[in-house]
Amino acid sequence: MSVDSCRSGRLARGHTLIELLMIISIVGILAALVLPKVRVDNSQVDTAARTLGMSLMVAQREAAARQHNVLLVFDTSAHTITTVWDVNNNSAIDPTERTRPFLLPERVVFGRPSSVPALGTATASVPIMLTSNTKPMLVVQRNGSVDRGVTLYLSTQASMAGGINTDVRAVMIARATARPEWYAWTGAVWRHAK
């Protein structure tokens, strides 16, 4: 037999069953090693902190551009942050005013587990703010500031129930600039996150 005919016979035949089983076993072992390191809850709470920052930036730009207040309403039960264009500056959601909800990931809640210390002096899980239909809200004013500087805590349902407490984030919002800075709880200290 020539070398070419051996090669073409081997190529036409494909892989043996043993070779395929070895490849599947190797892929299974690698997946078993890597998958426990992927933490869905941790990434969801990071996404929620970024969503809060994004909604605040949208509200700030809109308030400055349109020269009226923009409200950020936090609905803890529906897992949403709703942006409201408060055209008449009455700090209420009127039927004619435009709104846009930003959805938080399903497992994320507002709050801080008791096992996690407060960041600085911000002790309340959801700080006292103005309310709209009993929902806390921030008022982003037309000069780009917010009505009060606050620290909001985001965590997962599991961490609130006593689970892993490294799934906690704190978002500090500066009153004068409305600039959000967020921090991640490492299990020992608060670390500034980017």
C-alpha cells in the first residue's frame, strides 16, 4: 500500500470510538474543574451596581439637557429602577410623564446582610429618601446634583439569607456631582471596584 492510500483510508474512516470517549472525558474533567469557579450571583450583583450607575448617568444628563428634575424610583419588590422625566418638578410620577425602567437581575435585592459592616457611616440598607408611592427615590436636579448623598447596598437573596457575603456591593452617590462609586465586600474589607 502506498502512503497516500493509507492516509486517505484513515481520513475517510474518521476517529475511533475510544478517541471520542477520551476527548469527551477530558472535556468533562475540565468543565468540572472550571464551573465551580463561575459564580452567577456575584456577576449579577456587579451588573446591578453598573445598572444603578448607568441609570444615574442617564438621569443626570437628561436633567441637565432638559432643565427639569429627573427622578430615580427604586422598586425593591419588582427589582427595577425607574427613571421618570419630572417635567413639572413636583417629585411625583404623573400619567403624562415619560418613564423608563431599568431591570435588575432577578436574584439581586436592595439591602446589606447583618454580617457585613457598613461602608463608612452609611448604616441603613436602604437610606431614608423621598418617596413616590412608598418607593424610595432620588431627585436628580437640573444642575446635575442629587437631592441627597446616599449609599445604596445591593446583595443577593442568598447572601441576605446568611449565604456567601462576598456578593454585597455598596454604591455611594455624591450629592454635589451625582457621581456613583461602587465598592465590593471581599469578606474582610470594602474594596473600590471599577
